[in-house]
Amino acid sequence: MPASVKNFLTPEQVSTLQQALKESALPHVRERILILLLQNDGKPQHQIARFLGCSPRTVAHWCKYGDPDKLESLHNKRKQEHYRKASPEYVKRLLEVIDIEPAALGY
């Protein structure tokens, strides 16, 4: 999305973003929606960062990668994947080992 172009969003996109802003319970998503809406109003990125209290780098990232047509692009993908390094079997075995007395292991 262009940095200096005002009103680059369609009225439908603006309406969708405003509705999502009202309904979202996630502060990081609301911040990202505000970044897009303020950019659409013609505000420069440094003013948006100062107004929202976030870094200019954050604003630049979401101005570039935030997709007003795909609201899920504004969510943290790491949390959606539920990535876990430890499998349930590993956790179970670890808890079993923790309960064993060191003397029983020969220490």
C-alpha cells in the first residue's frame, strides 16, 4: 500500500476494518487495524507510530503486509499453529522421571 496515498482503501474495506476494530478482543489486532485505517487517512508512518505508542518499524511492517481483505493476516500466526516442541509422550515421560528418587537411580 502506498505510503502517501490517501483513501487507498475501498469503502467496503474501511467498513470491514471498522467493524473488526469494534469486535476484536485482541489488542495487537486492534493496533494493526488502526495502523491501516490511519494510513488510509493519509497519516505518515512516523505520526502513526507516535500516536499508537509503537515502533516505526512495526508500523512499516503492517503498512506493507497487513491485508485489509484478509483480517486473519493481522493475527499472530505462531499462536494459530499451536506449535509445541515437546510431544505429549515426552512430557509424560519427563514427569515420570522427575518423580523418581535419585537414590533409586544409583546417584
